[in-house]
Amino acid sequence: MSPPPNNRPGRTIRSVQIAFNIIDLLQEEAGIGVTRIADELGHSKSTVHSHLRTLEERRIIVREGDGYRLGLRFLDVASHVRDQIGNFDIVQKEVDSLADETGEIVQFGVEEYGKVSYLHKAQGEHAVETLSRVGTQQPMYSTSLGKTILAYLPPERIEEIAAAMEYEPKTANTITGPEELFEELETIREQGYGIDDEENINGLRCVSAPVKNDEVILGAISITGPSSRFTEDRLHGELADYVQSAANVIELNTKFS
């Protein structure tokens, strides 16, 4: 498991930071030009233009009129990253199948840099809209995926991540400190699944089960939906059974690298 990047010693390269800041900005808003990028990032237009030319030459971005967008090469990069998770097709199949069966949002996540990163997401016919999407990250302390993964990490890694977190109270139910988090992690280990009880978004509940290889946590699978449908009994009964069953199928059929 990788420690948070700001814990690593050594210098960083300014030009690389600028290039990736441009990529991040174009991911948020395609079609913007040199002046807008320079204003947003606080660099001169000549500096931004040089970086754009380099990224365009490397086929990382595409110029369209006076603006730029990310290039299709990112699809190949994303596919390669996804394939580093052994037998991704098994994960995808179980997530999609569970979304069809429940009609809700189903997601698979892994831990990276102390946050939960979404590897695959599927939406059933009754699913509500959420901000999460594949490749984005969410805090571990306020999501069922994050807490469930965290509960099964090695003790020293749990301590490291918990100490580095900024416990922002996203709702009235959000965990706001390490002691409360550690109690929640113990509950997850006892019952075998984790709950997000409107802790990340008001009105949404979520239940997750860990996917493990012996004692090594590989990720977690979750079901998310509105509190009106995710009652207490259903959350700890039918829905918890669903994610635990799906996690078991992935464990039996998937070899993670």
C-alpha cells in the first residue's frame, strides 16, 4: 500500500506539476483556452502555452479551435490501469449484476493514497444520481467503502491513514475524529460489513462488504440508495447479504496482483 504522497521525502518538479494541473483543469472543463488556463492556474500565458504545446505533441491533449480537450490516449491509459486489477471482468460482472438485481447504485473501490478510489460503478433502473464516478476519490472516514476497506488494512496502515485525515463534517452524522472512527472499524470487523448512514450525503445510505485474499484487503463492493428505501432492517438484512454474497463471488473468482 502506498503512503500519502506528501509523506514522501524529496523535491518535486515544477514543470510536471504545471502539466498535471492543466490536465486536471481540462478534465473539469474541456474546450478552454490559454488565457483561461493561465488565469485559473496563476501562470503566464507563455508558460501555459509551452506546456500545452508539449502535451499536444505527446498526444495527451487535443486542440480544437481556440480551446483544448483531453485526448483519447487517456482511454488506453485508463484501460491499462484497470487491467492491473486482476480479472477486472469478474469485478465488473458482479457490480453490474448486483445493480440490475437491486435497481440501485453499486460500486467497487480500492484504497489509494489514504482515500477510497472508485474502480467500477453501475446504476440500476431506480438509482439516484451521486457525484462519485470511476477514477475519483472520496474520504475513507465518511463512506462505507472507505471505512470497510480501512477496517481490514494492517494496524499500522490504519493508524497512518487515520492520523493524516482531515475530518470534515459533511453531514450531522459524519465521524469527526480518530476515536470514533476506530470504534466504527471494530463494529465493521465484528459484523463483516460497513454502513454509511447519511454520513457523506444527506438522504443517502450505503452498505459495503470487504473483498479479501486471505488476510489482505483488496477492495470493497457497495450498494447505495435513498434512506426511504434503505431502511434500518433492509440495510442490515437483505442489502448486507447482497454485498457479502457478491464479495464472496469476487474473492472466489478473482486473483489480484
